[in-house]
Amino acid sequence: MSDKNNSLYAGKASEKYLNVLKAVSETSLGCVYIADLKTRKLEFISENPLLFSGLSAAEVEKMGYNFFRKYTKKADLDILKKVSTNGLKFFDCLSPEEKKVHTITYDFHLKYANSVDVLVNHKITPIELFDDGEISKIVCVVSYSLNRSAGNIRIVSNTSETYWKYNLFTGKWTEESKVALKLREIEIIRLYLQGLKIEEIAEQLFVSPSTIKFHRSKLFERIGVKNIIEAISYVITNNLI
């Protein structure tokens, strides 16, 4: 295939996944963007000013990576630095096929004019590679963080029973096993995600509210969280449902 045909094919492929992302972003509460790691440009950003310090997609796209330098809380800039260095270096250990099924997730604060800082979560997954296997482009899904503090850098994959957790103080990765949720725990989390209260969940599952509380407390104990918000964050971050 000629270079010209290769270029046309790549252009059509890029246009195809951009259209898919646009369609998905229009039905999501979050936001999606694509970044070119070589040019440091943001190629596509779905419209959601609330997740980008009140700026429009066009304004953020024009700023590129400078948006994060300007609007990230100063204390959290080191988190972005660790993600762009140690985080992406982790992918060097993976095969080209593995890179596209692994996601790095992390939390940091964005500054807002005349308002409090907002803790957001970014989930980055490689979508295009150079011929040598180096990451060319990534897609990032942005949402409000369900955690209480910034950091929480992890690399997860639906194809693995483990995940990797980064320690900001030691600069090291540790491999940890995912917790396998029991069927009842999955049912309870799914119903919580639908906005149901304990009494409503109990009614749906034909058990007593105390039984729901029992399963919930056992889940909290197993995954090391204190409340249902933290539990949901853990489950979503680690792709457990």
C-alpha cells in the first residue's frame, strides 16, 4: 500500500473513532478527549465546561497541555508529572496488544474562578501506537472523582485479575489482587448506582434492610472503605462490575 493510501486509510480510521467518541460523549455525564503525545495537542474534546474549569471545549483545545499547567491546583501538579513520566513508562513493559487494554486512572484538583477547586478523575487508555510500539495517541475519559483526595494513581485492565498501584512517596509500583465481588454485592452496588436507598434495595432483592446493611458492611471491610461512595469508587476504578 502506498504512503498516500496509508495516509487516507489512517485519516478515515481517525474520523471513524472521533465520530464514535462524539456520539458517546453526547449521552454521558462525563467528558472525553484525545491527546497526541508527540505534538502535545488535544485533538478532540467533548463539550462539558464543568469538568474543564468552566472553559468551552474550543478554549481548552486551543490551550492544549497548557490548560493543565494553568488550571491544575499547584499542589497537584506533581501528580500529573508522575503520570506523564512514571505512569506512561509503565506501558513500556507491555506488548502493543496489552497497551490498548490497560488504563491509567488518577485524581487531581482543577481550579475554578470564584469557586472551590473540583476533584476530577482522568482515565487514560492508549488508542494509537507508532510502528515501534511507542504510544502515539491516548483517549481520556474525564469525570468527577469519587475519592476524597488527589492522587490514587493506578493501572487497571479488564483482562487481568490484578492491578498496579503507584505510591507517590516512594515512587514505586506495587501489584495488588482485585477483590472478586460476590453476586449479592454486585446486585447491591448496581442498585445503589440506580439511586435506590437501602429500603428500596431490600425490596428489590426480597430481603430485609438489615441483610443489605450486613452485606454492605462486609464489602466495606473487604475492600477497605468507610462508606458506599468510597465503595462505588473502588468498584468502578478497578472495573469490578
